[in-house]
Amino acid sequence: MSDPYAEAELESAWELNPTFDVAYNLGNTAYQLKKHKEAAQYLSFALRHWPLLKGVAKLRPRAEQWLAESRAQVGALKVSVTVAGAEVLVDGKNVGRAPLEGEVFVDPGEHRVEARHLDYGPSSQTVSVAKGGTAEVKLAITPVRSEAQATAGVKTEGGGSATGAGGLGPMAGPPAGPVEPQPLPPEKRSWVPVTALGAASAVGLGVGIGMTVASNNASADGRAQADAILRAGGGCPDAPPAHEQACSELRATASRVDTFGRAATVAYTASGVLAIAAVTYALWPRPGTKASGKVRVLPETQVGYGGIVVQGAW
């Protein structure tokens, strides 16, 4: 049975920061629910980005088997577009931007594939794909001539440019009066650093969630291994030769739990620091503006939580 809360947490982690471990767990969940299209999409991503870590190597054959079984129940589209960055849609749903990484998995049958770009005309193609089959889609999009480009080449009758009477030059107008100097506009704050810091904070949060999920999964594996050893009448302290291999695997799993846990802590900390930096930059007075007070960033700790307080007047 799939836990809907865990599945929702995994999907949130995927939207923030798609990583192989989140894709593996989502693919496993979709496979168990017989959602073969989603399972194939997540598992293919996980296998393309599988890390060279000894602790997760044993999980790869299982992912490959699930992908093969799911792939046999759906169709696949290999989509290529002549312009990078074009939005690709399948049956009206956005599946990414060109060039797409890997295949797009669909239900067997007929599908409409479309490419869109702000500066190009759209292109579409309808294809049919059978169960377990693959269809190749190639979309060519052409530039759209803007209104400014269309009017830039307009000429006067006779092929010349518009001039004054007698064709002697530009039409004269009244003499220009003195131009009073205009005050410079106030300096505008750039929001690029806020956006960059916020995005980095979100990435850190996503990594932390992914590492937490991986640590929880490894912890569950460790409990299962320990239970198996106990049921067999063994124990890891001073383990007899019959249980030495099982105890070695249990110690490796415990090491993975610790590694993922430490990585999650670092990611959460980095996310918090980046978020604080973004808020502080956004609220800090701009140069040349008058503020009725100074900005102060103070730590605040109470029972059960901690944080910061930004004080000031703008």
C-alpha cells in the first residue's frame, strides 16, 4: 500500500529539486500502483542520474527490472526540435524544453506533439505508438517576423526617404527651446540577488528533503536487516562466521543512514542561511534614501524553536 502523505512529500521534493533518489522512490510508488507511464518516466530519470555510490548499487537492478516491466506496458516518444529552449507539449501538457532529456512515456495510442517558442511559429505532429513501441518526432519551427521588422523597410513613393520641400533635406521645424535639466530618477533596487538567493535556498531545501527521504529509506533497510539477523538467532557483537556477511551489510547501511542524515543537516542549514540573506537584502535601505532608523538583524531563541528578527524602519 502506498502512503499518500509520503507520496505527496516526494512529489514536493521532486518539484523543488529532482534527484535520483526522489525519482527512484516515486518510480517505486508508481510501479506498485501500476501507474506504468509515471513509473517509467521517474525510473528512467533515476537510472540516467544514478550515482557511483556503493551503498545504492544494490538497488539499481531492482530499478532496471521495474523500468523494463513498466516500459513494456506503455509507448515512448523521442522528440527533437530544431530550436533549443522551445516548449514541448504532448496532448497539451508541458513535458519540458528542447532538447528533452530521454524519452517521453505515453499510453499506447495516438498523441499530438507540439513545439512552441516566443520568437518562432508553432509546429505540431500527430503520431501513433503501440504498447512497448517507440515513435520518433522531429519538429521544425521557423522565426516569426516582428511588426517592427515589417515596418522598418517602408519607403516613400519613388524609392527615396521623406524630405522637405524641393527634396533639399529634412523638413525644418521651429527652433528648439532650452531644455531644462531633469532630475535623475531614484536608484532602483535590483531584485536579481533576491531571486538568486531564494532559488538557491529552495534548492538547498529540496536537497535536504531528498537526503532525509534517503536516510529514512536506509534506516528502514537497516531495521529489516537487524530483524533478519535476530530471527536467525544471531547477533552482530562478536558475530559468528555464519552472520558476519549480514552484520557487515548492516554496518554499511548504518553508515549510509549517518551520511544521508549529515548531508540533510548541511542542506537545511545552507537553505536557512540563504533565505536569511535574501530577506536581509530585500529589506535593507537603498543608498541615498532616508530611513527613520537603522536595520538590525537579531537572533531570537525560545523553547522549541529559534530564528532571527529583522528590525528597522523604511
